[in-house]
Amino acid sequence: MANRTGTGYEVLSPWAEADPISLRGISPRITDLGGKKIGLLRNSKRAALPILNVVEGRLKERFPTAEFTEFANLKPNEAIIEQEAKEKFEDWLKGVDAVVAAFGD
Amino acid sequence: MTLINKGFVKDAESASLSKGMPVLKFLPTSVPCEASLMEDIEAGVDEVMGDIIAALTRPITAEEKSPRPKEREKPARIIFKGSLEEVNRFFYQGGWTDGLPIIPPTEEAIAEMLSGTDLPPDHLLGRLISRLGRATIEKIAINAVMAGALPTYMPVLIAGTKLLLESEPGFMGFTTFGFSTGSWAPFWIINGPIRNDLNLNSGSGALSPGDIANAAIGRAMGLIIKNIGGIRKGVEDMGVMGNPMKYSMVIAENEEESPWEPLHVEYGFGREESTMTVSYPQTYVQHWPYGSDAEGILRSVIDHLPRGMRYTFIFTPPHAKNLAREGWAKDDIKKFISEYARIPGSRFNSMPAIGGVRPGLYKGRISARDSDTVALIGDPRFIRIIVAGGPGAFIAHVVGGGATPGKKQTQKIELPKNWSKLVKKYKNIVPTYAKY
């Protein structure tokens, strides 16, 4: 079955090669949260909404002029944003200055 | 920036890299995963409030603005030389095994494995998530050798890999371990003439260890998922409890003793075609029926039903024949189960992620009250019925995830030109137990 040399078995790697993919950077940050619109993005998991509620509350205390808007993907897999809700999600993104995301995992 | 439980940081980094965004900002929190109470959430968020603000306002670096692309890997063809024990230790330490010993994938062993297909070694089937590893025929063969597969399993492994690659978008991660904390495992059903060519077990102990085809095909698929998809336990595979079905869960349908049309014919394939069908269960339940007639069998089925998304019921040939004798077709059974497996409406919570949304009454048109009973499955298309298992009365439920009805879940197995010769060469490899 196996070709054995004087030193034993010469073996090949089971680990697949992967083609390099094009990489994207992140958006420039804002300098101050005051007066900005903060997007709150969450999935369907149990803790996601309460986490963002607490984040929103704490940020409001420190930045009373900040506004908040949320986007929720309540389907059980995240790919929904890439498929069914892509346009809606991208429109939402255009309207915010920064995003805090919470996954309830 | 994203808040994430600290146990998921590596998973999140892997996911963002696979989407081409390796510099996304993740902030680990101490909020317990899927078990958080409000006081823990508040404390966890308070701990990182300063970091949240910093992540939103601190200027980004040049690398964060334009990450440098990775160069293509050029691994050496021979990656290790050593004894059986050394090779096994090397592969285990590289994270390439399922923890059990492997057969060393030497050039000679791989060449023999490749005799099971007409496709050239560099033929690319696609790129498997999450790492988008190149699923070439040679890499499939290498993992097949490691699993102890015979060359005649190659057509099945190629079909299985195609199924993984072409699974319903968004649910592909279920089949490849790298999705969810639910420990979903691929469950492979083989239909058609190839079952007998490979000595796949559809009888006694079909899902137990001891049959090389059932064992090695599932094992090889697990290694393909791991080593071509790049799925690492605790990184992409975040299953909470884990699942022994990930070692191997392969069954053949006992078409010869079934009174019904086999699964692949039900799904539109010819009886003489061979196919592989996948779902991704989490749970395996076995139970004894209340009786051997339709009432005894089917009442016990609905009483033993766990909650899930897709269901495969495995009936033994005698039970299947008893049901058929009383006039039950597969569709009747599916309709019966989906209509009468019911639980109180009050037992549904409000968690859409786990299928917990309370279904309405009559096609969802009327809201169900706590006092109503509602269907646990609801849609008969979420049910699959096959015939397998040995003499005896146990019924099996394989419950978990699966394709949306109408989406791909079955792949035809294509055979090489010299199939008969190959079958002749390897078919006699069967266990002969000692007499005592």
C-alpha cells in the first residue's frame, strides 16, 4: 500500500492550497461620536439586542447628541444579508457614521 | 466594530479573513455566550465601553486601510518522512486528523486511490468553505487514503465533495462543521447499485462501526471538510457539545427489502443511478414502537419526536412492510407525522434562531394560543423516510438541519470507465469473523 523508503514513509499534505483573495480595509474612523448617527447591527441570538441596548444607553449618557439606528438580521444564518437583504442593508449603512455590531453568541 | 464573546474571537477573525476583511475590529467581551443574564451583559459592556469608543474613533493604520495581500502558498510536495508512528504524530500535531490513526498518504497509496476516478489529480471541483481550500481530486484522494478508504470509494467522495460545494448557500456551513454552536454533522445516505458494489451496510448495525465502506466514506468526508475546508475545532467549528456523528455517519438504504420507492427515486433520480444525499443532524433517537401495526409504529414515532428542522426516519424492512400492507405510502406517513406530531403552543418561545417561533394555525393564518396544540414539523417536505436496519423493532430518528425543500441535497455518483474491474478487485475485502 505505502511506499516505504529507508527512513520510512514519505507523505503528502492533506491541507488544501488556497488562492489568495483580494483584501479590503476598513472605513476611516470618526473623530467624535457627538452628533453622529451610530448604527447598531445585530443577529438573532438571545443576547444581541440587550447588549446593544446597553451600549446605546451608555453611549447616550456620554454623547447625548448622538443618534442611533438599528439593523437586525433575524434569520438563522448570516448569509441572508448577502442575499435577500443586501440592498436594504447597504442603504442602511450609507446612512450611518459608525457601526457597533453585536452577535449574541 | 463588533462586540463578541471572547471564546469566539478566533472564529470571528477566521470568518472576516475568509470574506477578505482581515482587519475588522473585534472587541472580546466577558458576556457569557448564549447564557447571559442582564447583569452579566451590563457588566460585560461596561468593562469595554472605553474600548468601544476608542475602536470607533481611533484613526486607522495604513494596514487597516489597505491590508497587504497574502502570497500564494507553495508547500513542498513531500511534507514529511518518518515511521508510521512519526507520520501519525506529525499529522495529529498539524491538526489534520480526527484523532484516530491514519494511513500515511504516500505517492504510491495516492496513485492507487486515484485509480478510482477518471478525473485527473489536478482537476478542481471548487473551493470549499471556510478557507476556500482548493478541492482537487488529489487532495480528496490524500484524505481518502488517510481515512483508510478503498479506491472504489472515490466516486462517492467526489460526489460528497460536490454536494458540499453546491449545498444551499447560507446552509453550507452546517455540512462543513464551520457553522453554529449546534454541532451539526453530515449524515450521508447512499442509494442505487453502488451500495452493493461497495458492500455498504444497510442491515444490522448499519450505523455502527465495523463496515469499511460506511466507516471510511464518512471519515474521509470529515477529513475533506477539515483539511480542504480548513475547519478547525474551536476556531471555525464552535459546536458546544460536539457530535460523535462527525467521525462518520453513512448509511445505505435497503432498497431490495423496501416496499416503497427508494429515496433517490423519490428525489427524481433513476433506480439504476447511484446517489449520495446529505443532511446535517444534531440528534439521533432510537425507540421501540408500541406495536407492530401502523398505529403502534406511527403513534410511537410522534411521541418520540425531538424538536428540529429536518427529519429522517429509518424504518426496518419488517416495519416498512407492515405499514405498506396497511396501505401506508411514504407520503401518507409524512402527512400523518406532520399533522399529528403536536405540542402545546405554550411550549414555543420567541427565539427565531432555533426554530422556536410559534407557527400559526391553518397555514399560519390564525395566531396560535398557548392552549392550542401546534404542529412540531408542519411541513411534510421536511420529512424523509428510508428503510434500513436489521431484524428487530427499533425505529431511528435522525434530526437536525437540512436543505430547504427543492434545494440541492442529492448528488449523482459518476463512475469511472473501468468500474467493473475495480469492483472486482476490491469487493472481496470484507470481514470474516472467527467462529467460536
